[in-house]
Amino acid sequence: MIHSVIYSEFAFRQLKKLPKELQKRIILALERCSIRPYSHIKRLVGCPYSRPRVKTTEL
């Protein structure tokens, strides 16, 4: 089952401010979340939301 990733207007504007290479890495990570979300996301404690796991070693 494929899940959907929904970008808020605020998130979309913030994403456009980042360098192109970083935008690409973030979008690819979010696309992976839509295919296999449980291995690429981490639930936030005390909240119904979750955050993506993105490696930041090559910034």
C-alpha cells in the first residue's frame, strides 16, 4: 500500500529556500516514506505526528 505525503504551504515555502541539492535529498527521503514508511519515519512522543529519518552526514 502506498501512503501519501502532504506538504503544507509553509513546508513548501521553506523547502524552496534551501539549496537545490538539499531539496533533492529531502524530497527523495519523503518519497521513500510513501513507499515503506515504517522504516523511514519516527513517531513523535505524545503526538500523533511523525518525522522522517534523513541522514545528514554529507551536508
